[in-house]
Amino acid sequence: MFSIPSRHGDLMSPYPLKHIPTSLMAMVFVLGLVPTGLSLVGLCVVGFRRAVRPLVILTVVAAAVYVPWALDQPEWGMKPKYLLFLISPFCVFAIYGFKAIAARVPGSVATLVLTLWAAMIMTTALYLAWFSVA
């Protein structure tokens, strides 16, 4: 996963397969839904407030351009680096989302969300370490 040996049409396979446990990849994907969900909640909560309007516009325009392009790509063409400029809006909206959830739910739920977020960070770090040595 994430390393397609035949990408770019090179038959020499300069990109070896990475033997990473599927369970670790699944954990990263599932736990990655936590900040993504928080970011979506945050985007809905802030709406089109003046303070975050540029971030909302950037996110909407990027999604309008990126999604159709991404749907047309072969699997090796999907690269997260094309979305790096959205890290700032993503983090801002995730923080707004967490604030909104923490204000409306019991403290134990907010603690669970933070725990899952921390678990996502740790499993992602483990995945990256494994990927670098696999």
C-alpha cells in the first residue's frame, strides 16, 4: 500500500512494496476520521464568519478543483503533497470543531475525542516509522 512498484511505467520496479501490517494501516485510516470529522464540524460551526472567511474560500475552491481531478487519477497519482496547503484550514477547523463538541457534550466525551486524536497521532507516527524501514 502507498508504494506501487510499477508506477511511472518503470518495469525495473524502483519502488519496492512495503510490507506494513494491514491492521496498522486500518487503524491510521479509521482514527484519521476523528480530526476529519472535527474539521467538518468546525467548518459548519464557523460558517462564513469574517475571521475565517479566507480559509473557508480556500477550502471550498481547493475541493472544487481537487476532487474532480483526484477522481480521474490512477492510484499512483494520488499524492497527499497536493493538499499540503490545506493543513492550516484543516487544523483551524478541527480546533473549532473540538471546541464546539466540548461545549455541547459531557467532559468524558470530549476526553474520548482527545484520546482518539492522540491515538491517531501515535499510530500515524508508528506507520511512518514502519514505512521508513520496511
